[in-house]
Amino acid sequence: MQRVAPTVFCIPEEAHIELIKLREFLRVMSRLVEPGTTASEHDFILRPYALSWLITHLWSELGKIVQTTYWSEDHTEDLEEAHRRIAELRERNAELRGHVD
């Protein structure tokens, strides 16, 4: 009986780093608005347009991360596609930081 290789979920390193950055951003934001903190004591008001920007930013960033991840029965066969997606993510990150080659 032939064994079927398990299906794996692959996430490029850059996408994983982006997830970590989003997690830390949300941690900082939650501390800023936590009751009893200095920021919340000074009438910290989250305006609707700011909340809209935040949600749109998170949605957009998570969408980009999801696009770079993939399911595979054998991730070694998909390396070329993964490298292409990683290169796009690196290029986007470089542009955001102002480092254009």
C-alpha cells in the first residue's frame, strides 16, 4: 500500500515576520487604550475614520500575508512559487521603508 504524503501549510519567513509585527502592533494599541493608562486618561477618543483606517490596514496586511501562504502535498515542489511570493513581499517591504534599489 502506497502512503500519501501529508499536506502541509507553508508560510514564508517574511510573512511570518509580518504576522509578528501585526501582533506586536495590536499589543501596543491595546495597552494604549487600556483603562487607567496615561493615554486613556487624556480623553483618548478613537475617531470613526481612525478606526476605519486601522481595520482597513489590518485587513490589507493580513490579505497580503494570506496570499503568500499556500497548501502543498510536497513543499519542495513549490519552492519556485514560494520564492516568487517572498520576492514580492520583500519588494513591498522595501518600498514601505523607502529603500528602493
